[in-house]
Amino acid sequence: MVDWVRFWDKLRKKVGQIAQLYNYFRGYIEKPEAVNKNTLQEFATSATQSSVKDRSLQNMLDLFHSTVVPTPETSSKSLFPYLHSLTSKAGQHLCTMNQSPHQLVYNLYNIIALTEIKGYAMLQFSYMMLRIYEQGNFSVESTAAKEKFEQQATEKMNSIKLVLPSMSREFMKCDPPQHKQGETYLEITKLLQGYIENEVDMNDRMTCKSSCSAYTFAESKSCYKDLFCAKQPKCNGRIFDCQFFHADAWVCMAGDGDARRYDWVEYEDGTL
């Protein structure tokens, strides 16, 4: 993974360089009234004829391409096959991607292709501006840039087509080393729960003369003389599936009232 970190930092740096130039370029296009001739000419000149070799736009695109699809003469890894080999191995590194290996490679290719198109658009714009400002013809350079763009774009596409069909579409979401409530999981409590209620509190007449068949669907209506009902939180929902126990009971209320109501219930006939 150390090799991949270095590889990714190198690729991200190349994308960032072209993106920074594109931000200037987009500003010129979106607000042409705020840009004068000298600014555009300087941009076009620096993009095509920089005195520093690595700062010319065509050279940036060439270095960017060689990072993604290196030439046979170099010992560098090709991006997409390298990613394929990394994601084919099981391990914790698959848990942090937040997408499947197939999605990762496809989305990365889109970023790379868009970066390449941005660079090519700026390059052709620069040649056009230099012709308009009578700094030269640049037809040969423009045609050469077009041919190189087509060649490099095709090589990148062929590279991803070799690996994308076999990339896994499975998305892995792994458990953390230690779970923490509210962060790595949510606990649902009291959605369905057992509930002890005296009959007198489940009818408006406050009587104890019916059987469970009268309470297949019921609600807590009152709290007679603040007896057992006052010692537990009231059920604010509906009560289903009545079960009748004709016996006294001892109820141990749960210490953690947020998770459960009772720790145990023991009836006088020994039922626990």
C-alpha cells in the first residue's frame, strides 16, 4: 500500500496542476469583460511556450499520460492494472473505499478523462489566441496536439477496458474494531415490548370484569389509585395480544429504563 500512496500522490499532483490552470481559463471565459488582451496573451504563451519545460501544458499532459499509461521503456506501473491487482486482494484496505472496486476504477477514469479534455481545450484555446494576436500561425502545433490527444485518450481507454469488466462490483462495509453506540450502530429499543397492565387501567369504566378477548386491541386509559401503573412509564402506543395471568406477581423493574422495562417477572405459581 505504500507504493500505492506514492503513486496516488503523483497522480493527484498532475491532476491538480491542470485543474489550477483550468480555474484561470474558466474565469477568462465566464467574465471576458474583466480580461484584457495582455492577460489572455500571457496565458496562451505560458501554456504553449513556457521557458520551464515541465510547465508547458503539452508537457503536463504528456507527464499526466505517462503516469496513467507508462511507456514500455519505463518500469512504472500502469494505473488501472495496478488498481485491479490491489483490489483483487482481500484485506482491510477494501473496507475504506466506500464504493466497489468497479465504481472506484470507473469514477477515477472519468476524472482522468475530464482532466485530459480540460488540458486539450486550454491548449487549443491558447493556439487560437496566439493566432488572433498575430504571434504566429500554430496550425502545425494545433494539429499535432489534436493527434496526440486522440492517441493518448485511446490508450487510456484501452487500458481501462482491459480490467474494468473483471472488476468486482461488490461493496464491502466492514465492522470497526470496536463498536460505539450512536457512532457505529443505532440501538432500537421499545419498538416491540412486553407490557404489564392491570385491566382496570385499560377501560374507561375502570372495571375488572372482562377477559382478554375484550382487549385484543387496547390502550392505557388511566392509572387506578396510582398503584403499579405509577411505578412504570406509561405505554403511549397500542397494546396487542393480551395474555391473562390469574395470580399475583413480583416485578423487578429494569435499572436501565431506556433499554427495557423489566428485568424479570415472577408469578405466585412459580412462572418466571
